[in-house]
Amino acid sequence: MVKLGFIGFGEAAFNISAGLKKEGLDGICAYDKFWNAAPQSELIRKRAGEAGVTLIPSQQELIARTEIVISAVSADMAVTLAKEAKPFLRKEQIFVDLNATSPMTKEEVDAIVSPVCSFVDCAVMGPVPTYGHKVPVSISGQGAKEFAEKMTPYGMNITLMDAPAGSASASKMFRSIFMKGFVTLLLEMVIAAHKYGIEDDVLASVEETLSAGPILKVINGLLARGVIHSERREHEMVEVIATLDKLGMDGTMSKATKEKLRWCTQLGLKAYFKGVPPKDFHEIFAALDKK
């Protein structure tokens, strides 16, 4: 049975541990620097009891007792923790960093621990409290394949990327550009539409566009046409912003959209494609390289 240990026993470690325990993975242990420091220790001990996790009094002892060490601390502590753990790590171990950090930070952690053991860049792609140990995760790095082989049997939802450390976290970071940006765009749109009581009508129109076919086909069309018609759409956004201003509403996202459209126009992508949207949005990358 896999010997698994968490360094840092917050919300993520607790929910993942509880799920793995139900899948039959016994002997999970954890070390948290607040394990005996009130008031944090009360919650840590409560969670450990509920998840069937053994609390270990030191980081060194936890590493000695495990084969998979999972770093689950705050993002700003990821590098520091890797440096502290390095002297105790062994060649046969896997060090997994699931902290929400930049790909550059994961690369730095990889450089620290990979000389002594295998490293896994683990990017959590959904809310852990909702999915528990089944939360979608993307992994990359030297130890990714072995980690997937060991943990998939326990129900973990793992996407294995055949890529170096940093790639999984890059995927998470760039996904956030859309996921967080999409929510704030929606918010700006529906608040403005509510001024006229038409928020449901506007959303129905958005739904019609986004459900016009398979999502990747729809996205391909939106991107391909977007770079061709950027100048006209920039002028349209000027009117949108003017409307929001007259309504006394925040137009942060609309203003950013106008600027991004201007960026496309200044690159001359319409001329590059001779006014015809490319069939595949990947062609845009070649155009950007040449520009």
C-alpha cells in the first residue's frame, strides 16, 4: 500500500485524505507546523480524526515514514518548504507540489528536489471541497507517470502530461485567464443588462452562440473571426463603453476588451490573412511569430 504524507494539513489535504481513506488507502500521515499551536491545532486535529490521518510532530519524521510526500502549503511557502525537505528526501521517493503557484515557481522547486528524488508538478483544476480526492488534477515532471500509476487506483482523477515540471501549473494559470475572466465578463454584462431588465434575454443570446456546435468548433470560429474583424469590433466596444459610462456603470472588462482588439488591429492580422478568417486558429500563432 502506498505510504502517503502531506506537509501542510489545510482544506485541500484534508479533503483529499478523507476521500483516499474511503478508497481504502490507510496509513496516510500529515505534518502541519500548527499541529500543536492553538487555535489552529484544534481544527487540524479535528480534521485528522475525521479523515483517519495520523499527525506527525516533525517534517523530518513524516518524510522518513512516506514514499510520496505532498507539499500542500501556501503558495509563498512552496520554495522554502522544498529547501527544508531536501536534506531528508530519498532517491526512491516522489515529491509532489500541488500548491497554486506560477510555473516558474514549480520549475524552481523541481530544480531543488529533483537531484535527490522524483518531482511532480501537480495543478488542481477544480474546487477540492466539492470533489475531494476526485478533483481533476494535471501533473507533469519526472515523477508524474509513477505518481499516476500509484494513485489512479485510489480514484484520483489525474491527467498525465508528457511534459516537464511547470507545464501542469502553466495549464492551470492560463486556464484561469479564461475561467476568472469569463466570470467577470458575465458579471459586467448582466449588471449592465439589468438596468434595462433584459439580463435573461442577453444570456439567452450568449447561450445560442456558445451552443451553436461542438465547443472547440465554436471557439475556433470565434478566434479566427475575432482577429480578422478586430478593428470594427474595437469601434463597437467604444460605443459599449460610452453606454456604460452614461449608465454610471463600471466598464473595466469592456475597456480591456477594446484594448485587446486594438492590439490585434495593430498587428495587422487582417492583412496577413487577406481578410479571410483562418480555418484553424493555430494559424494565428504562425502569424504572431512573423510579426
